[in-house]
Amino acid sequence: MKHIWHMEKENASGCDIVREDGYISSRIFGRNREWKMDDTSIVKMLWDRCEQALKELAAKYGRFCHKIALNILGSSEDAEECVNDTYLSVWNSIPPQRPSVLPPYVGRITKNHALNLYNKKHAEKRGGSNLILVFEELDEVIAGYESADSALYRRELLSVINEFLGTLPADKRKIFVRRYWYADSVKDIAARMHMTENNVSVSLNRMRSRLREILQEGGLLS
């Protein structure tokens, strides 16, 4: 497979002609209008093994993936490597996978690659990074459970967290997800949510405390 940034425009495979800026050429539709390619079309192109889909994926979700990777890795160069690994993984996984919602699917792959790269580079380092602060905060919630690394525990924990998120107001849920899924800094969350950093920190602390109570009530924590 050709590298994503060096693929030539080819229409012999039956793929739609797409411009460098990620828009479908208006001449496909016989009009002077342009459309951004929708996720369903991108997935279909991936399913049909059309390499142009990777350019579409990069045009639409490149910045999204880079932000996730950068938050975890703290290095633009490492984040770029991670994003390119993400494109390859998406290509290799569709088919057989056919995600109905593309952003979380791509985001999860990016996050996994970033965490793997982070662990590889920082296996013996501790302290100083935003990611470690995020992990330390979560440790306050799950510390004390002896089998925290088990697959069964992770499934149970995910189920409880999802239920917990469903009980939160939309703004609180967004704060929690931005911090513990995207690993956004408190400063970035505050700017995004038009809040003070102190208010974000207080909200996160209260949500962690409530989640810990729920886990204890459910017998997942001692």
C-alpha cells in the first residue's frame, strides 16, 4: 500500500475523484458545488479497498487524531507517527470491521497506538506529563482493587462508567470525557467549556468521588 501522503489520484479503481483539500470534485455531480465526504462513504471506500479513502480519512479526522495523540505523547513528531499508524490500522481493520460511527472508532485506535508508544518510551519514567496526572487522578478512583488488570474487571468497570456518564448533565459528561478519554489538560477543558480552571478541577473531583462511591456500592472496590 502506498504511503498516504504519496498516493496519486487514481480513478481507475472506480473511486470518486477527490481534491487535495478533501472535497469531492464538483464535476462528479455535474454542478459547481462541493460536498465534504460523509463517513458512510469513507467506510464504504475502505470496505471496497479504495486507497483514496485514506486521504479522505486524513482530511476529515487528521487533526482530531493528532490532538488525541499529542495530548498523550506531548510530541508532535510522535503524534504524527501515531496518526499514520492509525490510518494503517483502520485500513487493515475495515473489513472485517464496519463501524457505524466513525469518529470514536478512529479515536479509539489512535488512543491505543498513542498509549502503546507512550508506554514504550516511558516505561521507566514517572512524573511531569499531563498523561501521568490523568492516570493519578483515576488511581484515586480504582485504587484498592486487587484484580484491576483483569479483562473481566475492565469490562465491569467500563459498564459502570458508561452508566455513570449517562446520569451526568451534558456539560459534566463532556468535562469527564475530555479529561479521561482525550486526556485534555484542565486548562484546555476550561477554555473549551468557558469555565475557570478551578471550576473544572472541582467538577472533576466531585465526579471522581461519586464514581468511586458507585464502584464501592457495586462491590467493585473494597
